[in-house]
Amino acid sequence: FHFGPDMLPNYMKGKLTFWVAETPVRATFQHYRTNNRSIRVQELNLTPERRKVVADELARAVLPENRDYLYDHFFNNCSTRLRDLVDLAVSGQFKEGLEHAARMTYRQHIRRYAERDPITDFGLVFWMNDFMEQPVKQWDELFLPEELEHQVARMHYRDAQGQSQPLV
């Protein structure tokens, strides 16, 4: 997204546009290292056919007509887009395995990250509405990259022969 004076108001109104782009992996990793950011890699354990499905979907997503999307912190962000791609890779089995009740509500997740900044935490208490207290499923928690990483690491799926395979 573009930083600028309208960024925060657009975010608060649910009108912040994000985009996805294709970048070389080595350059991306170097950018992260230069900015002292961490990188954790999980390689999906997929057949060549399922890897092609993922590659085709990624290629489609970066086309000019598809690359822009309306950001939603809980339902349409960089993590939920990866979550949905992983689910596509295993033909819906990822979501099926995450239909249990979540360990936290949306509010609890947001506050655990905001608690280090009392002013932000205080503001969020007033900004968040009752929607934040709804019971959610484990699938819904995957709006957070850390939760997505954890669930991908523990997931097993059934391959075309019906055998259980670790996803990573």
C-alpha cells in the first residue's frame, strides 16, 4: 500500500487498497536482512501437480487486473491470502482441519499485540466493537502470520492415494 496522509483514514474506513507483486526471492530476502527483519521459510510438501496449481494461482494474482485488493485486517490481508492459497493447494483440507473453536477472540489477539503500547491499546478498546467478541474458528485466527505459520507446520493432509502427508 502507499504511505501518505490518507493511509490511516482509509484503513479506518476499510478503504485501504493493497497490491501484490512478483519479486525475486533473493532480492526480497536481502531487503529483509538489510532492514534487520526476520525470515522464516516453510516449504510445502506438495506433488508437482499441486505445486503447479499454486504457481498458476500466484501468476494469476499478480496480473495487473488482479493485483489490487481492498484490504481488510481480518478477512483479506497478506496472511489470509496465503492461507487461502495453502487451502487451494490441498483441495480444501486445510480449512476442514481448522473448524474447531479458536483459543482467542479477535479482540484478544489484537490486544495481545497492542498491550506493549498503552495508548494504542486504549484506543483500540474504544474502536473495536462487539464483532470482536464473536466466537471464531481456528481458521479465522489465520489473519495473523504467526498463527498461519503454526497451523501450516502442524497440518497433515491426505494425498491422491489417501495417505497422510505432512504439509511442511
